[in-house]
Amino acid sequence: MKDPTFISDIEISKKLRTNVEIVNVIEEINLDKLRKKINQAKGLIIVRGINDNINRAALENKRVKVLLSPEYGRKNDSLHFRNSGLNQVLCKLAKKNNIAIGFNFNDILNNDKLTKINILGKMMQNVRICRKYKVRMIVGSFAKDKYELRSIDSLKAFAYCIGMDGKEINNAFIE
């Protein structure tokens, strides 16, 4: 199992009993620039969900492998539902194009209490909708420095907290 991250530190990785895979996440607000970056990218293509248009464009592109944190940057929730960045249409696109939905532990780690609560609730909703439409889910620390790295056991506990079951947790890491 590999933990997707932005940094590589072999010594810390051994202590945490995890393999670290360095990834590059595409963060772009402009749709044309996003499509251009996706077409130029090589290897594992991960797009960070910023808004509904970016989420949709990423899930329509078959070269993308992971849509990371579709709940990122969501401010206003409705009275009757959370604005979590996913809906049935996007989940059907993800299933059709074999794109995984990524859950970023770093979003929880580096926020204040109220923001953490809202993000966890949105992640829980995204887990439920991904399970309903049988979309693959991944979990990673996506650490930016060596102090943000977490062990596989900690990430499995995080996955359990947001509502994944045992089989989903075992499939939630990049092999």
C-alpha cells in the first residue's frame, strides 16, 4: 500500500511503516487551463475539486485517475442538504470513466475546529454517495512536509471515521 503525498522522506516513511508515493495534484480554476494541464500531464493524474465546473470537467476526462477532495472550498450549505461537491450525475460519470474519489487527510489536519466539522460531514456524505453508486474511493495524507505524514493505520482509522467499511478501507490505498 502506498500513501500519496507531496514529499518523500525515506526515514520517516520506514518509521510509519508506509510506502510514500510522490504525486502532483492539478489545481486550476480555469477550465481551459485545466484541460491543457491534464493533456500535458504524465503518470497518475489527480485533480483537486475546487468547484462544480472543475469537478465535472475532471470526471468527464478519461485520463484523470482521481478527483481529490470534491468538498474542498464549499462554503454554503442548504437547509436540507450539504453541498459536498458530489451528486448522482458526477458519481455516474466517475463510475463510467473509472475515476476514484480521493479523501485528503491533510484538509482535516490543517483547519480549525468548525471547518474540520463541516469537512468531515461533507466527506461522510461523499462516502455514502460513492458507496451507493459503487465508485472507488482512496484515502491519503497528501502531506506537504514530513510532519504531516501519517501511518497507514491512522489513515485506516480516518477512513473508518468517515464511514467506510472494511472492504472499502482495504481498497482505499494505491497499490
